[in-house]
Amino acid sequence: MPRPPPPDSPLPRHKGERFFFGDVPHSLIRLVSALPGRSLATYLAIWDRSKLEMRNGKVVPVTLPNAFALDPWGTDRHAKGRALRALEQAGLISVTRTKGRAPRITLRDPRPRVKQAKLINAPWPLSRVPRS
């Protein structure tokens, strides 16, 4: 008898069914969805592939085979090439191209970094601590 899905699961997963490695920040989805064509589907395929091939908690450069892009994502090789160029120009990925080889793709984080040094001049009550 199959086990019922946990109460927080929206849909039960079927045995042998592929699943998506989620946790894509909404800010990145917002950036990618503004790009033309199949950029969003291609970015999600790259994200999924990168998470699958992660080593020691670090994202490594990956290739995106045409079969991997086409099967669940519906992106043919020409649309994939256009999407890779759009994503690269937007600064979301970096691509290393070699003649006769599949491009090596690395995810980049385009979001601005917050420096910890700015906490010294924080406007909240932390900066109003009386000095002794």
C-alpha cells in the first residue's frame, strides 16, 4: 500500500519521475523572465543541471546537452543557443566556448552583495548603544 504524501506536499511524486532542484530565488526568476525567447526554460535547465552536478557544495561548470534541454524543458538546440547568448549578455551565466565541444556554463549571481562593514553606521537602535 503506497504511503500518502506529507501534508505540506502539493502533489504526490510518482516513482521514477524526474523532479526539479528548486530553491531558485524569486529575484532571479524576475530577471530571467524579462529576457526573450526560451531564456527562462534554459536558465531553469542550467540551474537544475548545476545543482545535480554540484561538488562539495560548490557549483561547477556544466554542459547542457540538447537532449537534457529538449526533454523536460521543450527547448531545441537553436533556441538554447539564443537563450545562452541572452543569459550571458544579462550577466546571469558565463559561457566558455571551445570549437567542436559543448559550451561550459557557469551560473553567476547578479544580485548586489551587502557588505558587513555598513552595519557600523546602521540606522536602527544598534548604533545608539551608549558607550562607556
